[in-house]
Amino acid sequence: MNSRKLVRMFSKTILIGGLVGFVTSFFVKSQEYANVLQPFDGMELLGLVLFFIGMALVFTVVSQTGFFAYLFIHRFGQNFFRSFWPTVQVLVILFALFDLIYLSYSAGDGEISLLFYIIMTAVILIYGIIIARLKVKQTNRTGFIPALFVMVVITALELSLALRAVDVDYIILMLTPLLAANSYQVLALHEVTKRDEEHIKRIEERRKARQLKKNKPAEKTQ
């Protein structure tokens, strides 16, 4: 991994998450847009657009934070659980699905219907399986469980910020950029971390050039 690839991944994640969250606001908050369009109020519309873009960007940053935390957790899990780590991840995924439905519904005191949580969880799971299968095609079959873990468990942890608010619109506005950003990061990770032969070659050439400059003054003094 090098800084150039990391910055590119960070920038693309911000762009994707922000765009998806902003587009989602058109559907979820269509009435608010309608209020400033009829009659047309340019300043109110600009403020509304900036607000939803800002909200989407905040949620995308939450996604990035969660993803980088997962990289640490994944490394720790591999070292601690070793061959049992995939099994542990599956168990945590199952608990996260249970948490998204039953525990979230219980915490909301019935303000949001149980059906909404079931549909939301099903969407997260199905979308996560699709992304995990794509990851397998890009890499190998060992990438399925880690990819699904990110798409379900990490997304659930990040989404808990919105679930506490017990507001369907707010949950949807946060869920879509989270899924978009997490899926991009999962699919792009192997490209960021793979060995870049050209980059290594450039580093080696610069190192040799510096070494030659150091040797030249020594040769002159002799």
C-alpha cells in the first residue's frame, strides 16, 4: 500500500458516498424539495442541497472510520483466533442480523414497525452477499466471509447512530451512503494493497540515485 493509492481510495469513497446520499435525499425528502421549488426559493434550495450533501459526507466519513477499524480487527482476529476466525466472523454476522431486527425494534419501543427492520436487514444481507460474491470473483473464495462481515457487521455498527434516532427517513439517509461507501472500499481494497512493481522500481531508482550522489563527493576527496 502506498499513500497515492490510499488518498485515491479515500477521495473516491467520499465522492461515491456523498453522491449516493445526496441522490437518496431527493426520494426520502422529496416534500422538503417541493416546498422550496413551489414557489421557487434559490437560497433555501441551496441551503437544502448543502445540508444533505454535508450529511452524506459525514456518514461517508463514518463508513471510512469503521472500515479502517475493521482492518485492525481483522488482523487481530487472524492472530488471536487463527483458523477459527472465519467461524467467529459468521457467528458475529448472525448476531448482527439479530441485533438489526429484534434488538433495534425493542430499543425503538415500537415507534417503527417490525416489518421495516426486517426489510432493512434483508436489504443489507442480500446486498452484502452480492458484494461478497463480487469480491470472490475479484480475488478468491476466502474473501467471501470478510467481505460479508464488513457489509453486515460494520454497516450495522455504523448504522446504530441512526437507529437510536428512531426515524425512518434518517435511517435510510444514513444507510445508503454507508452501503455504497463500504462496498466500494471492500471491492477496492485488494487493488490498494497489491504489490505495485512500478512504484517499487521508482523507489529503488531514487535510492540508487541518492547513493550515487553520496559516493561522488567521497571519490573527489580521494
